[in-house]
Amino acid sequence: MIGQIKQRRLSPVALMESLLQRIDALEPSLQAWVTIDRAAVLDEARRQEKEIARGKTRGPLHGIPIGVKDIFYTAGLKTTGGSKIFENFIPDHDATSVARLKKAGAIVLGKTATTEFAYADPAPTRNPWNQEHTPGGSSSGSAAAVATCMCPAALGTQTAGSVLRPAAYCGVVGTKPTYGRISRYGVFPLGYTLDHVGFLTRTVEDAAILLGVLAGSDPHDPTASPEPVPDYLRSCKSLRRPPRLGIIREYYREKSEEQVWRHTEKVLLQLKKAGAPVEEVKMPPSFAAVQDAQRVIMRVEGASFHQKLLEKHRDLYRPKLRELVEIGLLIPSVDYLRAQKVKRQFRDQMDQVLKNYDCLLTPSVSSPAPPGLSSTGDPHFQAPWSLSGLPAISLPTGLASQGLPLGIQLVGAAFAEGRLLAAARWCEKVLQVSLIPPPGGAMDQ
């Protein structure tokens, strides 16, 4: 799509009009979007089309419509955070990641639905594969929109499992880079030392392009890393041998539904037959404490941000987020410090483990998207990598017996996203899985 626009084989205006038509057809039942300014996005598409006619492009995303999760500040466009508290809030500036998308030529198509402040109270979005099942969260609208081709890519965030889980449930590629690889300035926080900006795409190459646009230091965000930003697209295409894979059976096999683990082993066999060396990885001692540590840190840091807002707007908070804040305020500081110690130990120990592999492999999720709309599913399979800050990617790998997507999760070394993307692209080409939900979702079949 990006190449087609540059070569004038695809008009930004025609693309935008087709996406808006698709949104009109699907949105009433899926509810993936919160705000779309149709006149503004069409005007911007016309402006960018004229620039192409003059031989000018702004960057690698020129004319590409992107969805933006509704916890990112967008100048002049409502940013609600999925909350009644901010239902009329219009920022006067963009989040750094949004500004970088625009600078690269992307058009912000609209704001996608999120759980309240990116925690556990569900968004109204439904899973496009079966509308009686959750799409996952908290990047619910972003995953559903990309899965149904309402936009080619969308921003999300992950504090526990909020990019990779909805990606797996909806059958798309989800990418969470290393903690600090992308600035979080202008994004509603949940856990200061856990929050990651990520994104959802349909291919690994698109993920590489987006990461190249978004990554880098930011004077507005002291946690944004000054590590140099390589050419991720080139890195993505540079792997000349099958990747060295480490399979994590510990915990993941025990916690997976039987069909999920059978599917994972089948995928692993395909990768082995294609030439990938595979070894089973023994997890370090700190792995036993990572789930508890992640919960403690998220509760305390969530309470830190939300305490004053909760005091002022208690009746407007939904129950799960209110409970998180109330519990977080009761956790002793010594427990928080212990959890941070586990976090550091686990990262240090995983840094040593990952020296031997291009990436580690697990199932993306313990089950297909569960039925019901009162939960966003289980984040435990992603939580270790949000706690450690290590980069991770979820790839769609097929369908479960009930017709819902399944995927594998690949985890890489810190700031080695180029190597991780290359391994993911190799797996993508071997598996050759691209999923499109049935019209209307399984509910109507």
C-alpha cells in the first residue's frame, strides 16, 4: 500500500474514501472507533494527493491512514481515555508518537476504542471473528480495526498484555518494542515503569516501517532511550539463515488450553522443518515471581496517577479501575520495592538467556478469545515481557476449532528489535498465515 501510493498507483483520496465506506459498513456492530472527523481526514488526503502530484512526499507513511488508541493526545481531536471524566477533552498538542506519524506523512484516521484508561473495564468493541467474544484489551478498537481492514495499522499501548493479546485474539500482528524505545509523552499513563507504546499491523514489514518512524529519544520523555535508531525495514529483510529459537514450555504449557499447546507444537514443527534450530529454554529463578511483581507495580503506579482523579470523580470511575487504585493505595512501599527488585533481576537474567537465541517462542495467549464482553481476557502470557521491558511480537498462526485466531509470541533481546523483526518475518514467510474475519463475524454465520 505504501509503495502503491508513492508510485501513484493508489490515490490517498480513493484509499481514504474506501476505508470510510468500510467503517460505515462494519462500525455499527464492531464499535471499534470513538471519534472520526470525516471532513478533516478527507481534506488531508486531498492535500497529500496534491503533494504527490507535485513530486513531493513527507515520509515513509505519506497518505497512509492510521488509527490511534484513544489514550494518545491528538491536537484538536477528542481524547477521552475511554472515560466519562475526559469525554469532552480536546488536547492542544499531539503525543510525540502521533506527531512522528504525522511528520512521516500518516493521516490520523480517528481514535480507536480503549478500555477505561487502558485497564480492565472493557471497551464496547466486539471481536470481528465472533461478536459474542472479547477482542481483548486494552487496545481493543485498534486490533478490531486492523483485523477488519478498516485501517492498515493502529497505535496501541501495553502495560501487561494490551497490544499482543488483542492482536492474537483478532488475528493480526502486534508489536511491543523495548521499554523506552518509543516515547510515551502525551499518553495517559497506567504504570510509569511498565507502559509501552506499541502498534498493530497486518504484516511484519509494516511493523518495521512503523517502528522506524516512532522510535527514538524525546526531550519530553526522560524514559525514552537515546539508543540509535537503525533501519528496521532493512534489518527485517536481512536475515540470511533461519533464526535460532528458544521454546519456553515452563508455565506456558501448563497454562495453555490443550488445543492451544497442540497448535503451538504444530507451528514449531513447521519452523523446525524449514531449518530453524530449536532448543527448550529453562527460565531463570526470578520467573516464578514475575506475575506477582507485575501486578504490584501496576497497582501502585496506577494508584499514583489516579488517586486525585478518583477523589474528585469517584462516581465516574468504572469498578475494575477503581478497585486497582484502592488496592494500590494500600500496598506497602516495601512490597513495591521488592517487586521492582524482581523486575531488575528478571531483566538481568533474561539478558543472559537471550544471548543464545535470536528470539524465544511461546503461545501468544492461553486460549482463543473467551466468550462474553465483561472481560478482556488473560494477560499473563505477555506480562513477563512487559515487566522486563523486552521486545515482543505476536504473529497470527491459524484458527482454533471454534474458528477464532491463534498466534505465537516471539520475544527478543533489549533494543534488538531489528533481529526480532527479521526472525518474525522469517516465521511469517514459512507459516504463510494471513487472517481476514468472515463477513459479519461468526455470530451471523
